[in-house]
Amino acid sequence: MFLLLLGTNGGVSVAGTLSSALGGCIVGLAYYIVILVCAREDVNSPAQWPIIIVTMLMGLLGSLIDSLLGATLQYSGINTAHRTVVAVVIIIMRRLLATGCIDTLRGSE
């Protein structure tokens, strides 16, 4: 486990992971409530409550995929003068990788 600066692409936090799972639950719960309110009672359909669990898992999976793509494909750098994470190359900065490696940018990159 590595400690990363806030805003580093690909970083995974407990709060962010739990938030994505909670967001998925909220979406699934909203769907479930709409189905309960709007569905006709005379229609025989399968139970809809599992959608809450499915959307929670999809929210979690989406968050982890986003972090993986951010860590591998999206550029992050650190402005060493201000100690801030930036998304564009400037002269005084170092590249940040969420994999825990930090390399120095050279003028040709």
C-alpha cells in the first residue's frame, strides 16, 4: 500500500471505494422503489430486490476499472514548486504513477 497525493490518477481510497458502492446501492434502490410504485400487481415478474446488490457491485467494479485505467493510461504529474498534482506537462514537475513509482521527466518527454 502506498500513500499518494490527493488527485493522483489511479489512486484508490477506502472512502472512494465505499462511496462508489454506496452510489451503486442508491441507483439500485431508486430503481427498486420505482418498480414497486409503478409496476402493475397483476403482472407476474421475478423479484426485483437483487438489482440493489447487482448495482452496488457494478458501482464498485466501475470505480476499480476507472482507477486501473487512470493508473495506467492517464497522465499525472506533480508541480514540485507548489506540491500540487497536475494533468499537463510543465517544466518544473515530476511524473506520478499510482503504482508507487516516481520518475523524473526529461526535456524530450
